[in-house]
Amino acid sequence: MGTILVIDDDDQLRQSFQKLLTQEGYRCIGAASGEAGLELLEVESPDLVILDMRLPGMNGLETFKQIHLLEPKLPVIIMTAYGTTETAIEATKMGAFDYVLKPFDIPDILKIIAQGLDAGKFMRSPVEMDMVPDGGFKEAIIGRSQPMQEVYKAIGRVSSTEATVLIRGESGTGKELGARAVYQHSLRKDKPFLVINCVAIPETLLESELFGYEKGAFTGAVHRRIGKIEQANGGTIFLDEIGDMPLSLQGKILRLLEERCVERLGGRETIPVNVRIIAATNRNLEEAISEGRFREDLYYRLKVVTIWLPPLRERPSDIPLLTDYFMARFSRQASVDNPGVTEETKALLSQQFWHGNVRELANTIHKALIFNRGTPLSPEDILRAIGQDVHPGGVEDMDDEKGIVQWVRKEMMNRHREDLFDAIMDRAASIVISETLKVTEGNRSQAAKLLGLSRPTLHSKIEKYHLKMKTSVSSD
Ligand SMILES: Nc1ncnc2c1ncn2[C@@H]1O[C@H](COP(=O)(O)OP(=O)(O)OP(=O)(O)O)[C@@H](O)[C@H]1O
Ligand SMILES: [Mg+2]
């Protein structure tokens, strides 16, 4: 799940992190000084560092510089108190991933950690193209079909150029993997790579996240913040889901592409930046343009080099290969022997439509593996994982529906309140989450994956519904 090194001289804070991060499924190691942290860095090769600015001996900024020198791609989150904000900003300019002000909220820090780990994974774990599954040890773009060969060629061609790249394709076709492959084969592969998901960040925050702001730019802007674009200077920025970017920001991105500069919010200074842009979207941009939701000028700027990822149904010959790959990968992740799949199962998998493309195939295999007891996956296992009734002839489980209808009616009879919808949804959500946690034996990371929720979201729902489950790793 990832090892996190916490460098802080406050014993209590390190212990709190230890407890929190272990509960979240991470491995946490601690160091009380910069010097001790640097030693651990070499021995333990952590995936992320959380670093306090105020340290005895070597100070936080100096420690950061050393870490950055040794491991330029390791994401470092700086913790700072009000007095040391300036040095934290200094560190972000030099490439620290982000900083948080003490005291911080747990969901906030968990979110930044998850983002940092993702960013680190993007930069550090190589994505191989067109390789034979090797037991699931490496992350790879799997596929031998003709349409995928075209994708590899396109990635190869654009990687060594400085061109802006637009990656298109339906949801779950591997656009994010494609973006990483472009970056990792590019001339900028040793420079930072930052990911901005344009839908995951609320519109009001996206602008300041990308462009940064000056002190006093708006209420709450108590100090200067460096935006991600400026932070990625010299490197690459991946604008994921660009089709969902608000119109107001599209103009600023166009300016960045044309003039290679940014302005922080509330700032007068024009700051030159040298970043390569990779963008991705599953939206129909042409339609968005005709509906006035996407700027045509930006579209033409972006689309010069477009890589299309084919939907899975157009390359069914890749499905057996992908199946073997995911079986190996997920078995290894769960530390179980790979039970394999039968030929009939492969045939069934190859016939499905896969609306959700590779992601849906992967999730289906993952689910089927969780319930598997060591025998090769059968077509029935797959159908159950897809959620179809395995009884011959029937497609929907009518009994389930009846049960839900009865439950809703009972709630309506009993409740004289005006929040029936929310009450029923909450109840359903709490059942779904607690059942999933039972299946994963309390492992929240695995549960979050199965449910398609981020860990912080799952965490907050567990709190909300008071689902106090014992986790397999926690001590309480
Ligand atoms: N060719 C492939 N080989 C191996 N794994 C793949 C391949 N394509 C996609 N995946 C896996 O499927 C999942 C979805 O891929 P990814 O996130 O890249 O999709 P996407 O196109 O960005 O989807 P969305 O539009 O929903 O964001 C990921 O777990 C990814 O690792
Ligand atoms: Mg994506």
C-alpha cells in the first residue's frame, strides 16, 4: 500500500500518524530529526515523506533539500506552523509536493497523502508497453491487438517531442496509463510530473490549485500559494478530464499554451513557465464545442497530437491477455496463489460488452477473486461478480428487489419526516459499506477500491455511519 516516512520531533504527533496511517492500510515509519530521516530514507525507500519544518539539528528546509537531491521524484509533504509558512512556500517552489498548516484536519491530510502517493507512482513506477505478463510485477499497458499497436507507435512518436498531447477514449480504456507512458518515455522523464484532475477539484479551487495566488487575493488567502503549473516548471503537467474544465479556466490554459506564462490570482507579475502539457478526456469535445461548453481555440491547440485509446470491445483478442495479467496482479496483491481461469471463462469474458472497458474487466476479475476459494475461476464466478443471476434463464434477482421495496414501504409507514430519501440512502450506504468491510476483513483500502470510493471518502462515511469495525491492522 505504500510506506510513509514521518519526520517530526514531536513524539505524540508521530504516534498519531502511526496509528492513523496504519489504520488506512499504509506502513508508517518515523524519525525524530532530519538526520535520522535521511538515514531511514536510504534503508527503507519510502513512497512518501511527511516533513516538519521546525526540527532540532538540521532544519526542515535543509532536510528537504537533501531528500530532494537524493530522491528528486519522491513526494514530500511539508508540515508547517504559521510562523514558518514562508519556508514551506520556498520548499514547494523547489519541488515539495504540497504543504499543510498545523493543526490540520485528518480527511485533508489523508487526501493530500493519497494525491502525493499517486503522483509518486506516476513518476516512479515505469509503465511498460506491449509486454508479456510477468506475473504482475510491473505495471504495464497490456494488449497485442492491431489498435493497441497503433497506440504504442503513437506514444513512441510523441514522447521524444515537446508537443502537447491529447489522449482520448472512453472511460476505463487506459488514458491515464497512456499519459504516464508518454511522460516516462519523454525527454522530461527525470523532471516533475504533476496530475490535476479537473473534475475531482471543485471549480472554485481548481483555479488557485493550478495558478496559485498571492496573499490577500481573496478572503482566506492568508499567504502566498504556488500553483501546480509553476511547481511543475521544467516538467510535465497532466490535465486529466480536461473536457470538464470550467470555461473560465480554459482561457487561462490557452494562454499558458500560447504564451508559456502564468499569473497567480491577485498577482500582477507574469511568471514564465516551461511545462509540457498532456491532457486527457472521455468527453465528446466536438459536441461540447457546439454546445458552448468547450473553447474551440483550445481544442485546436490541444488536438495537434491526439492519441485515441480503443474501447475494449474493439479489441476482444486482448481480453485473455488482460485476464491473465489481472489474475496474476491481484493474486499477488492479496498474497494468494493465482487460481487461474478456465478456457470457458476466457471465452465468456471475451464476449462481454464491457461498457467500462479495461477498468470494468479488472474490477470484475478482482471481485471474482475475492470470493474464490482456490479453484480456477468459472463462468459462474464471473457472472456472480458481474452481478447477474446465475440461475438459468433469469437475469435479475427479483427477490432482492422485493426485499428493498418492502423495506422502503415500511420506512414510509413508520417515518413522519421529510428526509426519507436521504434516510433510506444513508441506510443503504451503511449496509453496503459494512458488508464490504466484512468481505475485506476490515481492510479499508481494499474496501475503498471495491466500492470505487477514495479512501478519505470511505473514511468519512465510516465516521458518519459510526461503523466502528476492527481493522485487521489497527491496534484498537
Ligand atoms: N491496456 C491496459 N493494460 C493494463 N491495464 C489497463 C489497461 N488499460 C487500462 N488499464 C487499467 O484499467 C484501469 C483504468 O484505466 P485508466 O484509469 O487509465 O482509464 P481512463 O481511460 O483514464 O478512464 P477514465 O476516463 O474513467 O478516467 C486502471 O486500473 C488501469 O491500470
Ligand atoms: Mg482517467
